[in-house]
Amino acid sequence: MLFMQGLILTMVAGAGAAVVFTRDPLKQALAISLYGILLSLLFFLLQAPDVSLSQIVVGAVALPLMILLAIVKVRKDAEERRRKEATERGR
């Protein structure tokens, strides 16, 4: 059991580093989802199933979904702004 905890803890550290060093927001959302799943596995191995379930909901589903929705909104607004500027220049 101690070996599994050490292995998962090492994977959590690696996933955390991947989240920090990833520059593309879409890839970062995927990396943070993986990080949340690994954290939930670690919590489960540490005999905290309630914390593990909460981590799955928040860290592996809700947070990446919010990040993806924000990315879509920002890109949509930027596209509308470019279209508006292009029509103003055409006048």
C-alpha cells in the first residue's frame, strides 16, 4: 500500500508540473483534469473516500469545464471584435 501511495504521489507531482508548464489553455485544462483524477486516487488510497469523491466532482469535472467555457467565451469575443474592426475599416 505504501508503494502505491508513493507512486501516485509522484504522479501527482508530475501532473502538477505539467499543469504549470503547459502554455496552451486547452491542453492545460486537460492536464488539470488529469491532476484532479490523480489527486482523487491519492485521497482514496489515504482512506478519505468522501474527499476523493469531492475531488472528482470539483477537480476533474467542474474546474476543467469552467476553464473550457471561459476559453470558448474569450475566443468568441475576440472573433467578434476582429469582425467589428474589419467592418469599421471597410467603411
